[in-house]
Amino acid sequence: MTPIRAVLFDWGDTLFESPHAPTVILDAARRRGVALQPESATRIWNDLWDAGKTAEEHAKGRDLSREAHRRVWMDLFSRANAEVPGIDQLLYDRVMDPAGWIPYPDTERTLRALRGRGLKIGIVSNTAHDLRPFFAAKRLADLIDAYALSYEVGVQKPGRGIFDAASRMLGTSPAETLMVGDDPVSDGGAGAAGLGLYILPPHTGAGAARGLDRVIELVDRSRR
């Protein structure tokens, strides 16, 4: 096994957690006088989020510009308007704005553990936003060496170009670089680019640790 010298992380649902969307849906329904149970709000969001991870949605280029990001996500969210009128706008404003996302409880300690082992760390994200200010706001900027963001690189995951760009930024070969993400479709493109790949299991609940300790274990195992 080639020793891992660098780790690339997806951002959303990997290092940072979004506001709890089912709660947003449930609150909106109540304000609009719509009778909705918590499990129904969860179903609505899960259906939307799962659809958002399909190859079909990725192919719409939503993460190559701010305009496309808004247009494509709003079109997807509008599927739920029949159940909660106007929920598309609210979900976009409340859930998709990176300013409202927060690091998982194990994000900082994992990044610091990797930094302590001398690894280079990069962010590879399908996003139409500059993520640097959000890492800075959470005092994590000193732990990130490079950002390969789709709107800047001009290539979205799973296209190999964004992974190649990230490896070049870090100065490591694909064989000694591990990609960590949550989406088998988009993050899975790292495998075609020759990188190691670890897909996190589904998250267990709002505010819970993400299970990033496993990344440290993989790094340590590669170096034995």
C-alpha cells in the first residue's frame, strides 16, 4: 500500500453540516397552516436531497456558476411546493447558503490530527461559492492547503479534472492521495482519477460526529 501523503475532503455533508432541513420544512408548513408530521417533513427532504445527488442533477452544471446553482436547486426544490407552498425559496435561502453550515464535532480534531502527521489537506467541492471565508470564520483556514472548487476549476465532480487539479495544487501523486466524501456519484470520480477513495456512511443525526476518525485510521494503516 502506498503511504497516504495528502487527504482531499468534500465540504458539505463531509466536513460541514447544513441547517436541519426537515425542521425548516416543518416550521414553514406550520406558518402556512399546512398539517404536516415530522416524518413527512423528513421524507420530503430526503427525497429532494437524494434526487440532488443523482447523475442527472449533477449533469445540469449547477455548481459552475452562482446563477446555475440557484436555478437548478430551485427547480428541484419546487417539486415540494405542492405539499408546502413556497418551500423552494425557503429551502434555498435557509439550507443552501453556506453561511449557515457548521463543522461537525469531529471535523477540527480530524484535520488537526492529519496536520500533526504532516499531511497536506485539500478541499474538493462542487460549489458555486467561495468556501474559504467559511473555513476562516470557524478558525480552520490554517488547516487547509488548497481549494479545488468547481466554479473556479470549471469542472464538477465526478469529472476527473477537478481531482487532477487538487492533486496538482497539493503537489502529490494520485496514488498517495485519499479522497473523502459522502456521495458515491460525485466523490466516486476520484477512483477514475487514480486516487484512493473513502465514502463516509450516512450521517446518524443532526449535531452528531461524522465518523471522520476512520480517515485517521486509514492514513495510519497506509504508513505501517
